[in-house]
Amino acid sequence: MQSKPVEVPSIKKPITRSPGFAKKELSDYKLDACGLCQFGCRYCSSNSGNYLRIRRAKFADLTEQQLDERLLPSEDPSLMFVWPDYLDRLREQLGKKSKGWGRGETLVYSMLTDGFSPYLVSSGITETSLRLVLEKTSFRIRVLTKNAIVGTSRWTRFFCEHSDRFVVGLSMGTLDDRWAKRVEVGTPSPTSRLKALRKLQDAGVPTYGMLCPIFPDVLEGDQLEKLIDRIRPQEVEHVWAEPYNDRQNWEAVRSGYRRGGHGHRWLTEVYEQGRKDLWSKYATELYMRLRDKADREGWLGKLRYLLYEDQITQQDSRMFEGLEGVLLQSKPDKDGRSRNTWLATMRN
Ligand code: SF4
């Protein structure tokens, strides 16, 4: 995929708090190095996030001026927004902080974009960003990427040199490289991501599992269990997992599935025909299989299942008894309780 970088104004302070990721227990702070990721996953939630949504028209104008085409991120996965003075802004922000900033806290690189987008890696922005955070702060850095380049010897050496500061994860929700080519547009294949994860583990770099999102077709047969085995749960610090949550992109995701196949049918039934009970059933089965496998194999304490629980039906709620390994993600009521009354009872 030929990428189309468009320059847009940088944000003032690249490092900011990340309450959304804190709720997921992934990080306290985040650092993004560009405005729109160079990869084009059709399910990416960033397109519907505040940053791009609020600036949609302005960025479309800039795209038109620079590329002679009016393109939108949701329509063209090859589009990328770069921040020309991002490194200056990062240096400026870090210049005002003491080296102790971030002690005992985690910073994710990155949250809304992929900080190992090929453009950022080849231009040196990735390495400079990471070195600046290493030198000027005390954060532990959680690398979150889909770029298998992190498993090359150059990068494993880099992470090993600072293994007390890094934990690295590659997100993946399938072993199907052909599916990924159609839906995770422009990313290295799941097979190459898994190889990279293994190389990091074999080199002694701390790693974590990021099975996000896992689509319903992965529940067919034993694909899910095979996927879990491949990330080597015994080796990683934690295993995050998540069902697919629609962010106004289900039609784009469906276009990556064969018409008449399970995934295509499921997306049609749930989102076009409004069968929300099927989403509940799928999210529940996914949890139960993860929990049972983790329990059998002794790594249940590592499981972090991210669940937007307002969509879980009363009948399925029973399967979450004890909420082991579950992090509830839906907005709570004003007393901080889950709005899913059945799950709220279990928690109290
Ligand atoms: S790699 Fe991550 S940030 Fe980039 S498009 Fe895919 S899901 Fe979005």
C-alpha cells in the first residue's frame, strides 16, 4: 500500500494522561508521534475519536491542498497525518520536566496511532522519541504496535539494553494472514508479528499479549486456543483480550469478509439487523474460553478481558460470575456502578 503522508499541525504536548488506557490497566500516560496511523485497520477506533472527529473538515482541507484529492481517513486507509514539528514539541515538553517524571508509571507508545508506522521508523522519529523518553523521564514504556520490525535484531538489542524500561506487545486477533491483508490494511501479517513476539521473548525482552480485537469467526473450531498458545501466555506479563466493538466501521470491516461466510453473516445480523443478543453471546463465549484456558494453564491472574458490558444480556451475565480477569469498560452510573444491573450486583 502506497502511503499518503499529509502534514497537519502538531499537538502542543505530545505526552498526555491516558485515562481510557488507565481503565484498561495499560498505561497512565500516552505518547503518539503522528496524527493518523500509517496502517489502515478497518476496525480502528481512532477515526471516531475526538482528535480526528473534531478536525475532520480542517484535515480534509489540508489533504486536498497537499494531495489534490479530498480524502477522509475512514475512506482511504493509505492516508497518514504527520506532525512536522512533533520532535521539537516533545523536546520542549520534556525540557520542563525533571528526570523523576513518570517514576512508577507507564507510558504507552502509542495509543491512537502506531508509533512504529514505517514512516516514523525510517525517518528516525521512533528511535529519537524513545531515546528522549528514556533519557528525560522515568516512565516504563509500553510499546504497542503491529509492526513486526520490533523483532529484528536491531530493535531487540535496543529493548534489551533498556529491558528494565520496556515492555513490548504486538496486537493481533487472528492467525489468518489473508483475512488480515483485507482488514488490517498495510500491516505486517499476523504470522510475522508472532515471529517478532517470539524473538523478543527469546531475547529476554519483557512482553505482553494483546489479542485485540478477536472477531467471532476466530471462535470457530480451536482457532482461538491456537492463537493463545502462539503468544506463549506463560512468558508474557499479561494477556489483554477484547471482542470487536463497532466504532461506526462495521461495514468497512464486513467488506473484508467473503459474502455468505460466517463473519459477513454475523456482522450483517448484529449491526444491520440489530441482533445485539448475538454480540452478547459471542463476547460471553470468548470470555469463557479465555478464562477456562487461562484457569487450566495457571495464568488466569494475567488475563485482562476488556468488556463493554452494557451490551451483555441478563442470561449471558451469569457466565461472568466472579468477573475473574474482566475489566468493565462501559461508562458507569453516577455512583460508579455498572449500568448492567446484573453485573453490578456481582461486583458489589
Ligand atoms: S495499527 Fe492500531 S492505530 Fe494503526 S490503524 Fe491499526 S488499529 Fe489503528
